Amino acid sequence: MSQPEPARRPADPCILALFGAGGDLTKRLLLPSLYNLLHAGLLPEQFAIVGVTYDPLSDDQFRAQMTENLKTFAGESVDAKLWERLIPRLYCVSGDFNDDGLYAKLAKKLEQADKDTGAGGNVLFYMATPPQFFGPIVQKLGKAGLTKEEKTTEEKEHWRRVVIEKPFGHDLASAQALNADIGRVLQETQIYRVDHYLGKETVQNILVFRFANGLFEPIWNRNAIDQVQITVAESIGIEGRGGYYDGAGALRDMMQNHLLSLLSLLAMEPPVSLAADSVRDEKTKVLHAIKTLRPEDVLTQVARGQYGAGTAQGKPVPAYRAAKDVNPNSNTETFAALKLEIDTWRWADVPFYLRTGKCLPLRTTEIAVQFKPAPAGPFADVPALNAVPNWLVLRIQPDEGIYLQFGAKIPGPTIEVGAVEMDFAYRDYFGAEPRTGYETLLYDAMIGDQTLFQRADTVNAGWSVVQPILDVWAALPARDFPNYAPGTWGPPDADALPARDGRRWREIPVEPPPKGKKS
């Protein structure tokens, strides 16, 4: 998240060394995002991509493959002439990620690409690979001398940075071990741990919304806020990812990173500045301030679920246990919900309810903040007023924007109160839907801005929040799986979390209401 400036400059000259260049992440997200940066004039002229693949490909074969993938996943929006300018700067090396010989070939290819483009020795290594390769690749890069930052001239030092995708670890111990392993090769300033949710416009807008507007910060605390709900819902199942997902589950796959990242941005104290470490310091403090869940708390403040067979959106859905590469007796959760509390002055006694899952009624990500009702006054005797809670909703996806619900008088001779809304959508005000989010992350990594990337202590703090849950679940496997039907909002235990506090989940409309209509 670069500092505010009149116009963004092109990124620093560099070579992108892309491990997993033939994989799904590259095809669907990284390649279209790189093209969008090219189209926006944000890629430097001195730029090249060196793809690192397992299957043997020549430079020409790799160029043809990348061009075909771009056409498939970016569609008709591609300017062929613009893309043709980048094609000669696409290179490829192939081999086994665990083979020292691959890194010798990579060093030669980087040298060739640098000579051809004048990138000044700057290299951004991107790991779009399965997580088991993160540590070994970094170790091999270090052994080959490819991560060393040296002065290329008397005044200038070239940089070497490494972008690592999620998941970062499988639990607290493995995350700490991975941090230690890569820390023996890289400085923290060289490491960019991705949480792609932080690249989304609405997520970045949380900082602006809170700290650039005098309207909200004075009431952003326990005195005015009753509860916070964070929902990350997916309407699809695991979509062929059974091998990965059955070893992860909703808590590891989504809760530990994405939802806790959203919570920390929403609840953090004002940073001293927008410098990366100032923002990341405050986010990490929030995670450390979350009350540790005791084993007995896990039984009452956490819900888990797994979808069975059923029908969703008019189509039959097989049970999770029937999916390819999933254990037919699997106890992996496809739904998780938590109640968390933050032990600070600002948030004392304000519950944070988080939920995420597969095969839910719709695909949506939102942060919903409910404000406390108005104190007794002239409208104390108007019953309907209590039925109109004040909700402020930050929609992260798919229809990115901000929604505010409040009470207003219904036209007529008597005092009746109804719910009305103010709705801001990015596409209406700025003329285009926000991009994938990877454009921002790639650009920031190229200019050396780590604000939107996870620091080692932040990753460890996130795992510390969920580790007590993992420990209890390991000791007490679920006995009621599957326990929710596709197309529903999870198991009954999820509804019980807010119900125990006299609250309930916000009703999220499955279809967005027409403009001017109440939801």
C-alpha cells in the first residue's frame, strides 16, 4: 500500500522470477494482474519474467503458453500489441525445485535477462507453489547466492525480495519453524508474506475510512459499538482441491489468516504513520490482545461444521466426504465460527463473531458493525425503533462498497420507523470494478512497500489465536459430521454463538436489493 501521491510511478526495474509459472495461481491471477499493471503503465521498461516450471519448456514455448493463458483468463480486454512488447522479455527455466542444478540454471537465466533489460540486478522471487516447497526453495536460493543484496555501483545496491503465498505453516509450531528457516537466509525486510485479501480495495479502504474521516473514529469503540461480525462465505465446495483442503480445513485455510487480518485492521489503534512497520505494529498488537481461548471456551465460543449431500441453487451437491481426494470418514471442517474478545480499553465487552465456510447460500465477504441503540428519549415508546439496528457494513466482495442502515420516519400521519440505507459501491463512483487485488500486491512488492504483507510476528500471533482450537479439536474429533446442508448458513451451533449473548447473525440478503429498496 504505497504512500499517497499525485500519481503512481512505474515500479522499480526488476526481474520477476516466478516459481510455479505453469500453475493455477499464475494463470488465473498473477498473469492477468501483471498485464493490468502493464496496461496501467506501472511496470517498468526494464522488466522481465523468468518462469520456473517443473515441465521442460523453451523460452519460445513458455512465451506461447503465457500468451494463451492470458487470452483465456483475461479475455477480450487484452491489447495484443501492448502484450507483444513484453513477450520478448519472457524467459523460462525448468527442473525439480529440490535440485541444486535448477538454481545454477536460474542464475544464468537471470543474468541473461538482466543483461537484456537493464534491470540493475533487482529480482523479485515469487513462490506460487505448494507450501511444502517454500522452505526448500528459499534454502536453495540462499545456497546459490541468489538472495544476497550487493552494491552494483558505488551508490546503488540491488535488492532481492521473496514473496511467499499462503498457507504459511500448518499450526503455530510449523509457522515458527518456517519463519526460523527462511530467517536464516533472508532478512525480514526481504520477505513478503501474502494475504491476498489485503490487496482488495475495500480492505485497504478500512484505514482511510477510519482515520481520514473525523465522523467515525470518535465512535469506533465500546461506547458506541455493540458487536462486530465478519463473514467470509463461499457458495461452492472444494472444487477439486480435496488433497489440500482435507489436510487444512476452514480454520487453517481462512480463519487464521484472512478473517484475523480483517479483524486486526478494523480494531487496530491509529498508527503513527502509514509506514509499513507502523501499520503492522498496530495490527499485531490487536492479535496479541485477543483473549486466549481456554479449552472450556472452545466448547462454547467455537462452532465447526461439515456439509453433507443436498441441493444448492437448484443443483445437487455431493457431500464433502464424497469429494475426490477426501477421506470418506474425514473430520475436516468446511465451516468454522468463533466468538472472540479483545482485551483493550477500546474493545472491552464488545464481541467479535467470525464465520467462514463452504457451500453457504452465497459468495460474500463483509464486515458488519452494529451500533448500540439510542438511549431512552422521545422515541422510547416507538416499538419499531428497536427493530431497526444501525448497521455499518463494509462489503469486501463481490460488490465492493460500504452500506449504512439506520431508522427513518415512514411517510404518513403517524410516527412509524422503518429501516433505510445509504449505499456506496466502488463501481458506481469510480467507473470500474476493482481489480483482483494482486495488482496492488505485486506493485507494492516491486517498490518495497511491506504494509500489506504479513510480518513474522504477525503470522505467529494469528496462529496463537487458533492453536487452542486446533488442540481441542484434535483431542475431541467431531461426532456429528456432516451437520449442515448445502445452501444453509452452517450448523445450528453457529447460531448459538451470538444467541448466548442475546444477539444473532445479521441477515445477509442472498440477492442484492434493487436501488432505493430496503434490505
